[in-house]
Amino acid sequence: MSIEPIYEARNIVRNFGSVQALQGANFDVRPGEVSALIGDNGAGKSTLVRILAGADQPNSGELFFQGQPISLGNPTDARSRGIETVFQDLALANHLDPIQNMYLGRELMKPGLLGRMGFMQTSEMREVGRVAFNDLGATVRNFTGPVGGMSGGQRQAIAVARAAAWAKNVIFLDEPTAALGVVQTKGVLDLIRRIKDKGIAVVLISHSMPHVLEVSDRVHVMRQGKRVAVLNSKDTSVEELVGAMTGALDGKEAA
Amino acid sequence: MSVDTPTKPTAPAETAPRPNMMARVGSALGAQAMQIVLVWLAIIAIFAVLSPDAFFDPNNFRNIAISVSILAVLGVGTTFIIITGGIDLSMGSVLVFSGVVSSMAMGNVGEGQGWLSALVGIIVALTSGLAWGTLNGFLVAKAKVPAMIVTLGTFGAALGLAQVLTGGIDRRDVPDVLVDTVGFGDVFGIPTLVIVASLIVIAGIILLKRSRFGLHTAAVGSNAEACRRVGINVDRQLIKVYALAGGLAGLAGLLNLTFFRSTTIAGHSLTNLDVIAGVVIGGTSLFGGIGTVFGTVIGLLIPATLRNGFVILGVQPYWQQVVVGAFLVAAVYSDQLRRASSSRGGGGRPNLFHRLFNSKRKDS
């Protein structure tokens, strides 16, 4: 694959007091590709994703989006570029239904005076939202019940589908399968493949090596605040990934 | 932030809208607001059987409606506040304060009579309520002081200031035109107070159910962090909600003034608890995220109907407090059960479970 990266981070440094979370980390993701980001606890994955999602700002380093240098002041800046993130807490409003969650903060307003008075195009949102969920195979059975009453897998699927419905370019998924059972995990992995097929770049942060190898195209390995290896999923193995994560293979790979 | 629609469909929607409508009707029937209507109807039925003539006198219903009107205006704002996960203890004092400053303003314009004076009084009452509400909202949202403490503070402050302004003696400056049209006026035989309260309630229902403001109110109460992530200004939403409730307390102050022809300084120390009890009995969760204005109205009608019925039957009206207390605890208990069952989730069939569970409770 020689496609230009759609989103790229170069030499990102982020310190929290005396703790150096990121020490010149690089990262890149290409359109229509699933890039996995792995690393042991404290390797800097979450910090890097927060920076790429606009939720945190680096001390130094550069971000390039579609080849242009950008700076993100907040998550809204990222979203306006079609970059969506699903954090581990899912950020769903439990009392609202899936459609209301999908459109939360982005409601379609009625045209003219009614819209300015705060009235929404409820039926339009219901229709388009429903199709968007079904389109991704998010297997949402109940569109009108509160999401708080749904299973962990359903809620995960709703959060991922919501992000996918708005992400035009890049979507970050932080540990999307961590709390799920076997069947639910398969559902989320299928969802990831469908998002990829739409030409969106997917970044998957995960601890689960088999899932990473199953669904991703490339694996970025982080250790001690740096990316220490980029491996093609086809040509690597769990042993090699663990080796890169723990440093047992130092010297064999160049980032 | 750019506004656009989610990626366009390629596959047709599998679920037809018709069963969805059915599901909606089903969940509406299962909602706590509907169950509370049944409870209210049962209370009416009991009184009707025990004393059909006196209870079904149209004047009796008129009395119940009037007694609930002012509380209902307060209840609309309080419902919004409790849905955000907050609380408002200050409303009774804000009502009194707004009545006092409104009365003082009206006494100083046009010799306290005429429509000009009335208009000034209305504007002053609403502005006063809005100002207290905004102060509450600002302290809750920006200063991050817990709502209970903020509104306990303004509860005392507003009442104290009202007493400072009047020397503790009730004022009675209200233009006759206002008393005749609002306080004791009728339109087609319906008391104006009831009409004003009904309009506020209907507006509240539409605002909560249909508008983005209402949706964001529930969303903030449900998960404020999620709202921040999607770019909703949570602080501003909270300030708006408290300002709305304050403005309604100001309006209630004016209604109170026109009905009693007095600022009733000492008469509203427990109004906040009456209203909060009504909101909670009506199914609004103290934990935020969920609630209805309609439920609040029924939740306020139940104590009023009980008091009325006990008087008719010659039971000591103090029993009403005992019964309402029991209702309040039962309402919160059922909310706890509901929250426990919905967070249990499991198997993706909470709705069925929920409905079975609810109907079981209805039968008992």
C-alpha cells in the first residue's frame, strides 16, 4: 500500500509534570485502512489518541491532516474535519434512545421560524438515523427505548455506529471490545470492517492481539512513549507483537 | 461545527414504522406518568363513591384546579431542573420576593391602579424571578456549588430580602384590574388562574418533549460529560434551565399576589417541598435524565384531591400529609426499581421485562 496517510502525527511529545507520556511519537493512518494501535499499559496509547482526537494538546510535535499541518483546540475541531472518537466510556446519554444519541448536539432543526424556536425534524432524524444504523449492521433492535437499558454489546455498537455515521475520514475506537462477550465482539469487529469498506480510516486501540490481527491491516506498536514498530498484520504473529511491545525484539524492527 | 447528515443509506430500513408506533403507545402506557394517572383516578373514584354529590359538584373541581394552578406553574420549572439532576429549594422565596417587588412597583405607578401599573408589575415580577433563577443557574453551573446548597442559600436570601423590603409586613398593592381579570377572573367559566397555568403546562410539555432545549435538558441530566464531548454547552444549558424556573417562580409570584391580594410573605416556606413532592410523585427521577411535565401536574393534583376529599368526608385534613408522605416514598421507591431494572439491561430485552414488571406492579 502506497497511499498517502490521511492523518499523521510526527514527533509528538506530551509531558504530565515529570512524567513523559509521549517522547516523540509518530503515527499515521491511511484511508480505508484499519490501523491497530497496541502497547502495554502506560505506553502512551491513550494519550496519543486523546491528542489525535483533539481532547488534549501536545507539548510539541505536528499533526498533518490530508497533508496539511493542523492544530486541534478541542474535540469539536477534530469532528469538523470528519474525525470521530469512541472513548471507552462510550459517552452515551443513557436515558435517550439510540437515534437521539446519534444526533445529540447535531440535531436537524426545522427550517425557518420553527427551527429558530428550537423545534427539530424528529421524523427525518428517525428515518435517516435508522437507515444509518441498519446500514452498518449495528443490529439495534429497539430505536425508541433508552440505551441505558440495552446490553453492553448493543451500547458499544450504538456508540461505534454513531461515530461512523458522522466520521467522514477517520474514526478512533478505544478498546471497543474490552468488556464484550464472544458474540458481541464479533459484531463489533464486523462493524469495523464495514466502516473500513466505506473508505473511512479506522484506528483500533486494543489489548487483544487476536482481534487486532483479525481485523487490522497494519499494527503500530508503542512502547515507552514512542512508536517502536509498524507491522503488516498479514506478515506478523502474536509472538512478534508481544515481543515488540515488551522490547524483547529490540533492534530487529525500525519504525 | 459543520452540520450534515449521516452517510446516506444504501440498504433500505428493515423495520417498518408501524410496529414502532405501537411500541411507542405501549411504552407510553407503561410510563410512570400513566400509572400515576390511574392512581389519581382511583382516588377520585373512592371519593366519588363515598360522597358522590359533594365531590362531583363542578365547584369542587374548580377549587381543586385553582389550588393546584400556582403550584403547577412552579412545577413546570422544577421538573426541568430535576431532570438536569438538580434541585430548586428557592422557588417559594423567589415567588414571595417577586410578589413583593412587583407590588412595590405597582404601588408606585399610576397610583397603584390601572393597566399601566399592572403591566409594570408583571414585568417586574418576571424580571425578578428570572434574575434569581439566573443567579441560581450561574452558581450551580459555573461555581460548581451543589444545587441544593445554592438554592437553600437563595431560599433564605430571597425571603430575607423580601422581609427587609417590607419590614415583614405584607403589602397589598395590586391593581383591581389585575385582581378582577387574573386573580378572580373567568374566561368562559374557567378561572383565569387555571387557564394561565394550563397554558404554561402545555408550553412546558411541548418544550420538554419536542424542542432541542428539552432534549438537551434530559441529555445533560443523563450524562453531562457525553454532552460536553458532542459540543453541547452544558453550563449554558443549566443556566437557562434555572433561569426558566426562576422566571416561572416570578410569574407564580404575580399570580399569588392577584389571588390572595397579599404578598403572603410567611405563606410559602413549604411550597418548595410541596412542588418537589409533586414532581417526584409524577415520575421525574431525582437522579436526572427522565421526567414529564404531565406527570408533575398529576403529582400535584393527588395531594390537592386528597385534601379536598378529606375535607368533604370530614376526615381530619392532616391525614393528607400522611398519605402524601407515603406516596412520595413509594414514588421514589418505584423510581429506584425502575433504574435498577434498566441498568440491569441484559439480553437486549429490557423493554419486555420492563413492561411485565410495570404491569405487575400496577395490578398489585
